[in-house]
Amino acid sequence: DGGITQSPKYLFRKEGQNVTLSCEQNLNHDAMYWYRQDPGQGLRLIYYSQIVNDFQKGDIAEGYSVSREKKESFPLTVTSAQKNPTAFYLCASSIDGRVDTEAFFGQGTRLTVV
Amino acid sequence: AQSVSQHNHHVILSEAASLELGCNYSYGGTVNLFWYVQYPGQHLQLLLKYFSGDPLVKGIKGFEAEFIKSKFSFNLRKPSVQWSDTAEYFCAVNAWGSQGNLIFGKGTKLSVKP
């Protein structure tokens, strides 16, 4: 089945530790995105990548980092600099970065920092 | 900056009631508009989209939305809701010139009483 796979589904980390969230897609999409979802806040864009080896900051990139070494993979690292990392993280992809394409979402990773 | 406003945070309806969820966006240029739905425990999925043409668009599960350009609105409607429509609904906008990034509203939680 084609789709977007995020792993793990639940993740617990101690405060001060970096943690990397995985996102893999087999849809052959060029563009990939990371969103953060908080209750009552909707989805806010962290980073996006329209092509391999290129990525751009979104609205709330501080404390996060990404890489895009392969078309199908777009891992997100939540660093210790992120002040409030506990959240639900959603990865998405679209055929390309044009505005008239729809985004497909993974099932999300719920990160809890204790 | 573009923004999306969803007027209702939580809507509670009885089965068979009619539904209208409001969505307004702030952007003066050409936009593409989306409604996504997140059922409990499931990933975000596309309900319907507007790119161009007929401003009344029909989506899955009997949902429809009307784009009113003069009001910057894209309200979601369903004539008769079912218990299975209980979910969180997100309006999103993709504005030409925004590099293809979806801007989401904060979401409306719909609870349908059987």
C-alpha cells in the first residue's frame, strides 16, 4: 500500500535529550512537510522540503532540525533547544510543492518529554 | 501573513441535524481551499477541495462546501449528520505565492449525539 509511515507512534524522552522522528513515504512525492498539532492550535508548519537536499523553515522552526537526503525520507529532530516539545507531530507529502496539489498525512507521532 | 479562522471550537449536534462549519481566510489573491477531517485515532484525511470552477464542491460522505470569494469564506455543510461524523475538522488554505504551504485553521471538534 502506498502511503506515509511515521514511527514510532508514541515516544517518550527525558528533558534535554534530542529525539528524531521518522517519516517515510512511498508515494514518489517530491514535497514533504512536518507539522506540529497542539490542542486548540490547529496544525503549524515546522519545516518543509520541496526537493531532495533542500528544505525551508516554516512558522515554528526554532528548536527543530531536518534533513532530506533521500526523496522518500524526511526525519525531524526535536532538539533540547525546543522549549515545549511535548506535542503531536504530523508528517505530510504532496506530489510537488505547487499550491494546487493536496497533501497526504501520516498517522502522527505523539512525543512526550518528561 | 495569511491566516485561517474557524469560528467554532466545539459543535455538538444530534443525529440528523444539519451542519455548517465556518471558515474564513485572509488573503487577497488566488487561493486553493481544503477541508480535512481527523476521526478519533485516525490520520488526517482530505474531505474536499476547491481549486477552480464551480464554487460549490462536493466531497466524501455527503459533505459539501461553498467558496464565496467576496466573503473570503469556505464553509463546510452537511444536511444530516451521523454519529460517525464525530471528528475534528480543519479548514486549510494554500495561497498562490506562498510556496505551496498549507495554512490551517485551529480546527472544529464535532460531537454527534446518537
